[in-house]
Amino acid sequence: MDGITAQWLQRLGAEIAWAYALRVALALAGVMALGWATGREELMVPLLLGALASALAETDDSWRGRAKALVATLACFGSVALAIAWLAAHPIGVLAALLACSFVFTLLGAVGGRYRAIAAATVILALYAALSEQAEVGPQLPAPRVAALLLAGAVWYGLLSVFWAAAAPLHPVRHALAALYLELAQYLNHKAALFEPVRSLDVPQRRLALAQSNARVVAALNSCKDSLLARMRPRHAPGGGLRSLLHRYFIAQDIHERASASHYPYGEWTEALFHSDVPYRCQRTLLLQAQACEALAEALRRGRAPQPDEAHVQALADLHGALAYLQRQDQAQWRRPLRSLGGVARNLDRLGRQLGAAFRPDGAVLPQDIALLDQAPHSLAEAWARVRAQLQVRSALFRHAVRLSLALAAAWAAMQLADPSHGYWIMLTTLIVCQPTYGATVVRLAQRIGGTVLGLLLGWALLRLFPQAYVQALLALGSGVLFFLTRTQRYVAASVAVTVMVLMLFHQGDAEGDALIVARLLDTVVGAAIAAAALLLVLPDWQGRRLGAAAADALQACARYLEQIMLQHAEGREDDLDYRVARRAAHNADAALSATLGHMLREPPWVRRHAEAGTELLVQVHALLGYLSALAAHRELQAGAAGALAEADRALAEQAAAGLQAAIGELADSLRAHRRPAEGDGRLRGFADALDQAAARADEAAAPALLLHQLAQACRQMQPLRAAAARLVEAAPAPQPRG
């Protein structure tokens, strides 16, 4: 029994959501214990709401960062709570304060992720303050006292969060790193699907799945980087557990680059090697490496020492044996695919070695340049510059701020017409459902209505079964914990939980469930309808009209990535900050294009008539990024390759790279201007043919052949890219300028 208990506790501690929920549970339980001990139950509701708003403002950070964030949070909370308290006797004044709060604090989200969470929580707290003034919850408290209690609740949770971060500083980093390796495993699984040598395989669909998976890997990389950056002190080398986690993060970056590398249009191998098992061996190696990533992720999540898995090592040895056998046959039709497969095998070798280093981090050697790009503002002037840049109608954030403020105004009017004492549910629903994009709003609307219906039914039953105030308070506590457990992954369950929680808090002892459930359901429908109408009518921000600009950003980032790769081609491999920034920018832009397309596919049919053209363009852009990643993945060979190249071949490679970079930039400019791209003048095709001829003259197993061959593949990719861009320009409406 002790072993089972220990295992359960270890699993419980491994879940970051459980740690978050446990903090919330302790905060809410502390408030309730105080209320019951002092006999002042009427104080509990504003204290609980303040603690909940503070929990919503929390982001992953070190204890120092959380302490600074707490100060900023309390300043924002205090200002809005006092403003609402001062205007409590003037409904129009309260409305004006709410609208100003929603507009200003939504724009403040431009400062960064930490401040975006604080701003969103501040808007919610402003609404809580207004609700606490109007709701009939026990004896009415003076408005200034309600504001003070809301602030006290926020202080209580904030201090608990700071002390928690100091006690377990690396737990969130381990969890972020585990999530990263899990996404890498999924990406490797999608990559393995491309090696299946089956005729009539739907390669474009699999490439689309790969591009979408890449977007999730990039998001996980960014989240992990932010978590590490929050705990790294300037001018101090990390030590202990943080050093080991940083080492694994750099390994994950290298694995991602190697996993995203494309050495050849894999579908063309099917005919040439249909009777060989080499493609299957490549696929098996990738699948086993994906399993190793999953095992490492689970070990990191549980806080255990990972157990090395050598299955992928044997699979690699078998792959090399199969390749050597085919090369000994010396078949002319196999030479070109075998050259690419040799590059794949070398890439998988390096990937396998990196996995081995991730499983054995002892004595890890960090890169010479371990700086991480810190994009947070470091002064008030920088923060204000970010906000000022959004003060234009072209800005998506500005549009959302205006839309949300007007939606809340409409919800307030509906609340006054319906039930000024209890109609606050309309405003809560509008605030939560109104999202920056149409697709996100539609999804949240369906989730909110479904979760609210279930929550009202459950809450109605619980109110009738348990009329005792202390039982309802305990149910509110449990519902609050469940909400924080599920709000990021299972929003329907979170909606059920928050509905029950609010019912328990604002209707203690109320057994009139029949009237309650109908009123709250109508309020939810009205609030959701207002949010949907605002998105359609107030400065609609259709993502489909931004698709060309997003593709142009991705192409320009690819051009800068190619520039950095060719610099290292001349100087040798070095993962310095400039190179890593260019690589991350290329993948970030590719992920942004995938996200824009995903949002567009949820928009109404009349705005996404070019969905097929956009999907094809995403696939082709990601294919280009794959060829560039393959060129980058073999950087340790490139300095030697340059030295081994003949002078004419070296000049050819440099000219081809410069021509390719210029062609990518021209295509990006055409997409940004919504102009059909010019037909290629044949220079890139000529470069590709010349590069292939030079590669054929080189030793097939030598680095020069690989370098020349990959440049040729990237040059040839421009033709399908131009065709996809032309189809998008023909099908897409005029773009909305980006803010």
C-alpha cells in the first residue's frame, strides 16, 4: 500500500496542472477557513473572487519574476477596484469604467505574455467588482470594503504563488521540456509517415499534417525558452539542475532542425526503391526515435532518471547495412536516391547521438554561446512603444479591444433590461466568449453554452440537495479547483466547473432552482450572441485576408535563415545566437502561417474560398523550410565541403544561394503586394541542373555532393512555390494590412 501511495503522489506531483490546482485549493480553503473561524461568511465571496483573479494572472516565472508580477498585478487590480468602488452609486460611471478598463488593459497585452495575463485578469476583476456591488450575497458591504477585500484575496494568492515558486523553482521548466519532447515525438511520427513507400500515397495531406505538427513544436520550444529565460540570471552561468535542463533544451533545438530536414521529394523514391526495404528502415528508425523522445518526456515529467533505449541505435546500424548493400549493386537508377538516403542516414545518426546525450546529461557541455533571445521589454519606454504601435485600426489587437469594449457595453444594456441584480451572467459570458478571431470565438461559444447548460443542471441539483451554506462553499471550492485543472485543455469541463462555482458563491441557500436554471441559460445565450454579433459587425478581422502577408513573412524569414546557413557553410558549424535567432524566426513564421490558415478554415465560407490554395501554399513553404533545414543540419560537414570544392563549384554554390535568396525575397514582395508573381527566368533551374552535375562529379559519399545536392533541391522548390503563390493571389480577396 505504501508503494502505491508513493507512486500516486509522484504522479500527482508530476502534473503541472495539479500543482496549479493545489495552490488554488489552498488559497480558497484558507479564505473559507478564515470566514468560518471569524463568523464573517459575508467576507468570503469578494476574498475568493480576488484570489481567483490573481490565479488567472499567474504565469510561469521564477519567484523573483512572480514577485515583480505580483506588484504589477496589485497595482492594476487596486486601480480598477477602487475606481469601481468610487463609482458604485453611478451605474453609467461603472459602465464607463468597465469599458475603459477593457480597452486599456486589452491593449496592454501587447507588452508581453506576463502582462497579457495580468491585463486579462484585471478586466475580469473589474467585472467581479461590479458584480459584487450588485449581487445579493448576504449583508451588503460598503463599496470601498469590497474593493479592499478583492485586493486582499489577490494578495493572499499572489504571496502563496511566490513562495511556491521559491520552493519548487525547476518543476515548471521540467514540465515545459517534457511537453517539448512529446511534441518532437509527434513530429517524428508524422515525418516517418512520409517514408512509407506506397504507391498513390497522399503526400500533400501528410505534409500538411507535418506542417501543423511543426507549429506545435515551435510553440513548445518558445514556451520552454521562456521558462528557462525566467530562471537564468544575466552574466551568470547556470548550474545544477538548470544546466542539465538547458543542455536538453539545446539538444531539442538540434533534434527539431534535423527532424524537419528534407533531403529529397520522398514520394519519388517509391518507384526507384519499391523492391527495397530501405525506406521502411528509415521509417522504423524515425518511429523508434520518436518512442525515445516519448520515454524522455515521461521521465522528465515524473522527475525520474531516464532509462536509455538502444532500439533506435540497432535500427540505424541495420539501415546503414542495407544502404551499403544497395551501393555495392552500383545500379544507375539508384544513385540519385541513394545519395539523398546517405544524407538521411547521416542526419539520423546525429539525431540518435543527440538523443543519447539527452538521456545522459551528466558532464553536459553547453554551447559556447548560451544566450537566449529575451523579447520582454526592459523599460517603460519599450513597453509604451509596443502599446503605441497598436494604436491604429490596422492592428488586430486594437480591433479586438474596440470589439470587446462595445460588446461589454451591449451586454450591460441587455443586463439592465433583463435583471440588473442578477444579469451579470450576460457580461461574464460576453467577456469570456469574445475572442480575437472568429474561429476561436465560435469554438468558445459552443463550449461555453454546452458547459453552462451542463453546469446549470448540475448546480441546480446540488443547490436542492445541499441547501447548507457551508456545503455550498465546499462545492464552490471543489469547482474552482476543477476549473483551474481543465481551463486550458478541456474548456467544456471548465465551463461546467465555473458555472457550478459561481452558482454556489452567489446563490448560497437558494433552492429556487427551476427559475434559476432558465434565467441563467437565457443570460448565457444572450451573452454569447452579443459576442458573436460583435465579431461579425465590429471591425471584423478575417484571417483569410492576412494569409498572403503571413506567407510573405514566412518566406522572408526563410531567406534570412538561408543567409545564416551559407555564412556557416563558409566558417563551420556554430550554434551562436544570430544563427539560432534566424532559425527560430523561420520556424516561428512557418508556425504563424499554419495558425493563420487554421483560423481561416473556421471562418464563414464566403471568406475562405481560397482555403485550398492557402493549404497548398503552406505545404510548399514548409517543404522549402525542410530543404533549408537539411542544408543546415549538415553544417558540421560544410566547412570541409567548402574546402574540398573546386573553385568553380564553390562559386556556383555561392551564386545559387544568392539567386535563391533573391528569388524568395521577390516572391515574398509579390505576396505582400497581392500581385501575381513573375514567371521564373530559368536561372534557378539552370543553377539546380549545374549543381546536380557538380554533385555527380563529386564522390557520392562526400560532403560536397550533399551540399550541392541540397542547394539544387531548394532551387527547384521555387517553381511549385511560385505556382502555389499565383493560385493564392488569384483566389484570395484583397489583403488587410497588418498592424
